[in-house]
Amino acid sequence: MMLKRIIFLFVVLFSMVMNAQVLKEPAFKEGETAIYNIYYNLGFVWIHAGDAKFSVKSVKEDGKDLFYLELAGYTVRSFDNFYCIRDTFHVTVTKDDLVPYNYREVKHEDTYFCDRRYHYDFSQTPKVYCNFNRRGVKTKDTLSIESSVFDLLTACYRFRSLDMSQVKQGDSFPFSMLYDKDVYKLGLTYKGKENIKLKNKSKYNALKFMPKLITGDLFKNEDDMIIYVSDDENHVPLYIETKIKVGSVKVMLQSIENTKYPFSSIIKSK
């Protein structure tokens, strides 16, 4: 189902954790909220398929002072009768070095339901304790992982907090992502700086990246995606475009509030 793939693709697009140095401080703060529009594009036709909302809060969990990161992805109302998606992803991470503690994703996609939970243990040999509920069938598992492998949402915020000041055009970085019970080892290449204009007429100075994709059912070529993030200390994802076997998917920042640093990458607001 195309809409289901678009929502899943949106989450994967933001999940870039590289083997590079994380900044001394995260590039975000409590209260930051960002909303994105997700489009399916075929020729001159733009279909507004769904939206997604990222938010950051502070919580205490088992005596730990943590960030609570959440992503909610959903189809717009005009599509709900055709195929309804209500997905939520949330994780608690340490505030100093963004190490995950507890992760959960709940998916309601038409008649499909899935609840995935991870509990991380980095005390000795890194492990993830998994509890899954798919359509009422519950399973448990324990996975051995590397210390640099994280879930989708943690990976997104760690990517934003990387030190990009010394990155040169053409530099490539490996990254690893945990999804379900599998670890995906991919790569990301920095392609330089560009000015971009979004559908809402806002213009930005941006850093351009190209990830290496997994070809197959959805992607035809491994280099069919481009990611732009704000060229300032916030490193906010601004625009993502990827070709798929029929048409393309575009994800655009609609609005953002309470960034940690001045949103100085903006050239012209709408």
C-alpha cells in the first residue's frame, strides 16, 4: 500500500546516525516542535498524503532525567476512508549523550496493529530486550548489538547533534539503524551547501546529504534520495526527496517552534 510505505519511508528518511562525534550539547531542547507535510508526487500532480509531528519533552524515568522524543505520523483526513494510518514512535534518551533507554512504537494502519518495545542495556555487552505485539501475537527476544546501533527516533536526533563543522564535501560516513529485529548498515555522503525553497515559499541555506539506500521493492537505485538540513546549529531536516519505482516522495518542513539556537538558516519566510 503506497500510503503505508510513504509513512514508513518518512521515518526511515530521518534515521541517519553516523560514526562521527556527537556535539557536547544536543542540537535541540525541551519544547521544540516540528510539523512536516508528506507528499506523493507524480509528474505535475502533488498528493498531500500525510503529516508528521516531532516533539521534545523532559521526563524522569527510574530516577533518570531524560528527554522524551516523540514522532506521530498520520494520513490526512481526506485519505482516512481509503487507508487510515496513526503511527507513534517515542523514546527516552539521556540528556548529555543521547543514549536511548526505553523505546516504543505503536502502529495502527488500517486493520493492522503492532506494538514494539525496546529496553536498552549498555552496561556491559550492549543488548536490546524486545517485546512485540503483532495483531495480538506477543513475542519476546534479546538482541546483541553494537554500541553505535540505535532505533529510528534516537538515530534521528543524534544525527542532528553531530559536529558538522569539519565535514568536507564528498566525505562519506557509515551508519547503522535498528528496525524490528534487524540492523541495517548503510552510508551517507555530504554533497555541499545549497539554497532551497519549500512549497510554503520559505527559503533556507541548507546542507545537502545523499544516503545509500537498500534497493528492492521500493527503491530502484541506491542513490535516489537527497536530504537537506538547516545550515545552522539546529540542523533541522528541511526537505527530503526520493524517487521510488513510480513517482517520488517529498517531505517538507511546514513549521517549527522553540529551537535551541536561532534559526539563522532561513533566508525568507513565507
